[in-house]
Amino acid sequence: MALQKLSHATLRVKHLEESVEFHTSVLGLEEIGREDGRVYLTCGTDGTYDVAVTEGGTGVISFAIAADDEEDLAHYRKRVEGAGVEVREMTDPDPGVVRVIEFDLPPQNQKMQIALLKREARQHYYNPAQRATNHLSALAPVDLDHITLRVGPDATQTIEFLSTHVDFRASDIVEFPGGAGRLASWMHVGDYHHDVAMFAGAPHETLDHLAWNIPNIEFMKLMLDQLARGGITTEAGPGRHAVGSNLYSYFRTPCGNRYELSGEMPRCVDRKAGPKMWTADQQIFSSWGAAFPESFKIGS
């Protein structure tokens, strides 16, 4: 019994067709379906979608962690309901998905799902050479990497809920000066440093960024060239984070959500080790000394 990784996310966008054009013609994803005002898009290396977009502003509606089997769904439904949180169950809700349980993640009420993928969509590993669509000379992310949420003025409640009831482990935690609450955390269910991260934010914010996996710095440069040709300006990077140490480049999509190209995410070598603790006055953004961008104070 285990949870696997971040599987997919659903985002709000300001203009649906403009967003689809960006995702397919610039980011290199493939459209695989439309239903009830949602467009489903995939990197093409697995049998399901990575992001769905729907018109209506910005921010995250839901995100899903993949589960091993039906026993996982029953197990975590019992755990979450035991915490006094309502759980909803849906069958065949989206392409490639057999069943999900869904609940509102406190305190910002992003819809968190635990998803069981269809058998034909499941793969032991991904092979980018077998991508179904290769329309931009393979210049597309390999997979969805992680999601970073905005969770209100203090991240403590979200950290404790995920740790206590959904078996997430914290890799890093950033405390406010003086230990008065927590500014941020990076958490994982699988072997990599983080699947879901979170920052304190304004009450109306739900998403800091959605991150896409790319193999290395050379691929990142080519992706950034492609984004520039599509009229996208880099917000920060390329660089290497201090927390997590993964490579990064950030940009805003035409519809207002922040995306990250993320590479070389470290593996967690000791799952029993406690998180590394930081304070907000430390250099957490960049191993190379880059300042935290002023624009990063705003999520979506």
C-alpha cells in the first residue's frame, strides 16, 4: 500500500483557447480531450493527462496524487474522514482515471484527490523516446513534476494535515522569524524531494506554481529559447535552489499562472530522517546567491 507521485492538476485560466494554444504550440503538450469546459493536456510520456485547464480566472482547482490500488483509496478515505473532513468519491471522472477520492485541503480548500489510474495508463517507467506526439522536436517537459500551493497566512495547518492524515513527509520547513508559524514546506510521498510544496500567502491565493520536469540544464536552455520565441518572458532563473537543490526557471503563462521548469530533483535517501529546518531570513531561494524575486510575493 503506497501513494506514488503527483499525477495531474486542474487550473483556472483567464482565456481557455489562448491557454490551450500556449500549452500545445509553446510548451509542447498534446491535447487529448475536452469535457464540460475542461481541456486535458499531456506531456505524452504516459497514458493520462498532466494538466486540465478551464476558464474562470487563475489558480488551482484540484491536484491528484496517484495511488497503488483500491485499498489505498479506502485507507485514506477512512483516515481523512476520521479527521472530520468530508470525502467525495468519483468514478471515471477524467481521462485515464478509474476512481478518485477528493477532499478540501485546509485551510484554502484546494481540492486534493487520491487517484487510481486505469490499468492501460500505468507504466513502470517513462520513456521520452516513445512520446506519442513529437510535434516540437521533442521540446516538451518529460512529466509533471510538483505543485506548490498558497495556503493562507501560516502553512502549519496544511503541513500537519498532510503529515498526519495522508502520510506525507517534510523534506524542508521554513519558519517565520522567532518561530511564530511556518512560512513554507516541501513535502513528498515518493522518493523525490517534493511532490507538493506550500507557501504562506494571501487568503485569495491558491497556487504559487506548477512545475514541469525537464532532464538537465541543456534541455532547460532549449526550452527557454522555445518559450522566448513564443513571447514568454522568464521571471527567474535559470538557477539552482538552496532548498531542494533542483534546477529552476520560472515564467508566467499568458493566462496568469506561474510555471516552473524543474530539473535534477534530488532523491530522498533516508525516509526516517527529519526535515531540514530553515528560517525566513536565510538564503532559501538560490544556491548561487540570486535574490528572491519581488514578483514571487504574488501567487494566483
